[in-house]
Amino acid sequence: MPRVYTIYMTNVNITPANGVRTLAEFTAHTNRAVELLAAEVSQINSEVSTMEALEIVRKSAAGTGTAFTAVPLDPDDAAFGGTARTNMTAEGTISATLTPFLGWNILNGWLWVPKTEADRLFVPGAGILGVRVAQALEVALDMSCMLTVKEIG
């Protein structure tokens, strides 16, 4: 039975000096695939309409960030078999950009969900996937990011 989890960071100050930065990422368990069901990004401190760019990436090496314990949506589910990190201070190695430079107006929040079955994003066992700011921000933002993932196997 698939298990669904959330991985998130809440109200972390990201500045233009941070440059490109992964907000949240996970590494799948070696024996389980993971499907990305949704990715969300928002900010709380700016009231000025500004466009920024986000992207979803595969990595061949994990970034360095804050360890996060994925939260099961069903409290009876076992713990997430992989590992999760938020607010990367070192990026790791990008192997593929899956959704390049998705425009985001910071006043609206950003939500990625697959539009069709063909758009679904899967991560094989031991694979790494993350959501990141694709270029340096125009202004410092207190950002939040949430990934909803389904562990398979």
C-alpha cells in the first residue's frame, strides 16, 4: 500500500545573496520508488508583485541542509523510508532539470501538480529530487516550501 508524506520548511529567510538554492529535497529509500504528488512554495513578507523562477530537479548527489523527518498523512503509516532535507546550504549535484524556470509571482504562491499522467514525476530507489529557486531572488523573502510524496514499494 502506498504511503503519503509531507516534507516542508516554514518561513525561512532566503536572500538574493543565497543565489540558486534548494528549498526542500528528498532521497528515496534504496528499495522504494517515490512519486512527487505536489510541490508548493510561498512567501509571507513581501507585498510587491515580483516574478521569480523555481524548478524541480533530479540530483546525483544530495545537498547539505537541515534534516527533516517526513510527516505521514496517515498517522498509522510507517516512517518515510528515505531521507529529507530543507534549506540547502550546499547544492549537491544536479543531474537533470525536470521543470526549468517555472515563473512564480510571489504574491500568489506556487503550486506544481502533474497535469496529466505523462507529467507524473517518479524517483527510483536511492534517487534524489528537489525544488529550488532557479536564480537569485530580487529581494529577501521568508519562504515556505512543501513537497507531498508517495512512497511505493
